[in-house]
Amino acid sequence: MGASEIKVGLSLYDFLKRPEVTYELIQSIGKGADENVSDEVKEQCVIMTKYEGYIDKQLKQIDQFKKLENKRLPEKIDYLSIDGLRIEARQKLDAIRPISIGQASRISGVSPADISVLLIYLEQMRRTRGGKNEQ
């Protein structure tokens, strides 16, 4: 019926995740909701099922961004002396003086690699100062 061959048992939910499978196909083989379910509800079920993995990934990214927003940067940090930061990132961080890693990550010219270097630097600072951040 236009779908790849099924070699093992598969729930209708997992079957619907396949790109070539539609709600109408499921109904045509005698499965799915009865006629009293609106087309909008059917469409929403298909969307939620097919995009579940992408939605979960986005929710995890949102949680990660929230953590970065809450990770504060010391006020007196010397960006110009941090090895590993690109020159452009050092200059922009020094000029803007972000208050959190999240804010720093949104600065044009500060790459994800620069943020990684900054996170490593903060962890090294925390360890050498016994867990106390310099403010």
C-alpha cells in the first residue's frame, strides 16, 4: 500500500510515524478512529505522532538554553586573557560584558566553540577557587 515492508510486529502508533503512512491509509485497513472524530483531531494526532522526536529534541534544547541563562558570569572576568577564545569573541565579550552564558551565546561574533571555551574556563576557575566564583 505504498509503505515499506513490515518484518516485525508494529503498533499503529509506530506505523503512523512512517513518512509514507497517512491516517487515511490506517483507516483503509480498518484501523483508527471512527467517523465521529473531526478531521482537525485526526490531523493533530498525525502531526504529534510524526514530529514527536523533533518536538522532544526542541524541548531538550530549551532546557539546555535555560541552564545557560542561569549560569552567571563573574563581573570582573578578564575575557582578553582567556586562552582559546577567538580575538573577535574576546573583544565583543569584553565590550558587552554579558551577565550569563546564555546572553554571551547570543552575541554576534561569539561562536558555540567560544562558549565551550568559556564554560571550561569557568569550571577551571570554580575548581581552583574551591567552588567560589569571583564577583
